[in-house]
Amino acid sequence: MADLKTAQETPAAAVIRNAEDPETASVKRILKLLDKTAKSNRTYGPTNPVAHKFARQLFEELTGHLAAYSKLTFLVHRSELRFNDAVVYQTDLGEGGESFAFKLYADGIRELSIYGRPLSGRSDVLPRFDMGKRRVRPGRR
């Protein structure tokens, strides 16, 4: 009987142990949007509505994170980014030099921190992202 009770409690305990920290989940969403923004700018150009949509989503997610946690810091490795010892971004196979983790790593960056507070919807003060040869300022038309 004790084994049955233990077996029934184990799945719930496993779910609780594997539940992701809300801050880590936020960091993953930000990095996924950063990746989408970079790729859409490279593919469609910075003036395309799709690129603007991803840039706006990135801005909103980043300002929401900074409002809640005041900073975002992650460690840079050759093919991944880590936040609080968790992998929050990993290079897909075949992506190679297009990965922004690799680009940061190749430039000698081993840790990146973003500090801030809500920007009241002012996309003109969002930092620029270097997307290869072009410099892209999200939210600008």
C-alpha cells in the first residue's frame, strides 16, 4: 500500500521539481524573440512589417522583464547562453556562425547584463542590436 501511495505522489512531485522559474521562462522568451528579430531583419530587411512586429514584441517582453526583475544577466558560451545555471538559448545544428551566442562569444563577450526600467513605450531609447552589417533599431520605420 505504501508503494502505491508513493507511486501516486511521484508524478506530482516530479512536475513541481521540473517547473520552470518564471524569471528563467521570461529570459527564454526574450532570447527567442531576439533570435526571431535578428533573422527577420536579415531576411526581410529592417523596414518590413514582419521585422517591425518581432522588434515590437521583443521590446515589450524586454521592458516587461526589466520592470519585474530590473536586470537581465546571462553567461555566454560558444553555442549557448546560460541564466542561473540553466541553458536558455542553444544553437541549432547547422546554424553555426549565424547564432548570436557564437557571435557574442567570437567577440570575446563572456557575460552580458542589461539593466533598466520600463521605458514607457519609447522604442527610440531601446538599445541598437547589431545584426551583421546593418544596425537595426527596433520600432523605427
